[in-house]
Amino acid sequence: MKQGLFQIIENTHLTDAVMKMRLQGDTSDITASGQFVNILLEGQFLRRPISVCDCEDGVLTLLYKIVGKGTEQMSLMQKGERLDVLSGLGNGYDLTQSGEHPLLLGGGVGVPPLYMLAKKLLAQGKKVTVVLGFNTADEVFYEEEFRALGCEVLVTTVDGSRGIKGFVTDAMKDIDYTYFYTCGPEPMLKAIYRASATSGQFSFEERMGCGFGACMGCSCKTITGYKRICKEGPVMRKEEILWQN
């Protein structure tokens, strides 16, 4: 974990609710896809945890949804402003388990961390299929960015306004994959757990107090006891998760 000041070099809309922010600073502690950063905002008591979309050459890319006062405050920030950032938080995805044809499944704001993951898997020569799930066509983002990397990309929308009508599980049932990686809301993760034909890794979305394991406020029940999403997570293996109703 490292604390530092990052300068905003881009902060633009991808959709009405989703923003793309690019920051320049010391990214040396960001070593794995699936990690996150924790951002201090003026006037806000708690830092805002945001998953890392991409990290390259000292530039950090974050995609975030405007859902409350903190992210609304972020959306109004301008190029040149600086942010206090804790970086290199959480554990990331384990690429060694992927096999030759990994499947990546993202729902809404669970999509961003899969981008850096896809880049790393493609660099290893893997065939990568990505399924992006949204409610409507207006919410779709980063479809073309994944395709430009060289991924096979499928989009699902609940209302059928774009791509396959339904959920990511409706698309995954027809794909012959060797392993899966996913990030998204818990109902989606539970559905993937039930529908998956192989082992895989789940990245959990959770409201975090401290972001580095001190407060125990973001725990997940596993076969070996409770684990902290911010510290032992956010990535958990399929075999260790014990879902709670």
C-alpha cells in the first residue's frame, strides 16, 4: 500500500452516469488486475474505493459511477487537480489458473477491473471472451475498448435493447471456457456461481470503511472463516465462498 498525490489528466463522461478518470502519479504498488485504490475527498469522512481499470506508464485509469455525494464530487473535478490516493490495495486475480480460454464476466461497474485482466491474459496468448452485462443499451460502456484489445465480446441487456436479452448467465451457457473471472453485484455473482461449469474467481463489490483491513467492516464468510474484502479480497476463489442469504 502506498499513499501519494495523483494529478488528474482526464475526467470525462462515458455514459450519463459513468465517468472515466485518468490520473498521473506513482503506480508502482499496483501490481495485479483486480486491485483497487482509495481516494480522499475534501469534506468527506471516508475515502472512496475505486477498482483499477488500467495502469500503464505511471497513468492510472479509473471508471466510476456517480451514485452519491463522493462520486458526484469526483465527477466535477477538473484536469490539473490533485487527489490523495492510497494505491495497491487488495489482492488481485490469479492468472495462473486461466487455462487457454478464460471467460470474463462483468456487470455494470464490475466491468472496469476486467479490462486490465483481459490485457494481461491476451499478452499470455490466451483466447479471451468477455461478457458485459447491463440493464439497458444506454448503460453500455467499454464494449469497443475490449474488442480493440482482441477479445471476443458479448453484451447482454436486461430489457433486450442491445445484444443478448437477459443476464450474463444467459450468454455464458453457450460458451466453452476453461476458467472464469467475474466482478459485479452480489446477485449476479451468486447466479454465476450456480451456472458456472468450471472453477473461477469472484471480485466482490463492497462499501469499505478503511480499505486496508483495520475495521473488519467488509467481511465475507468463507470455508476458513471470515475474510476481509479489502484485505484478503476483493478476489475470492469459487471453492472458498460460503454464500449468505
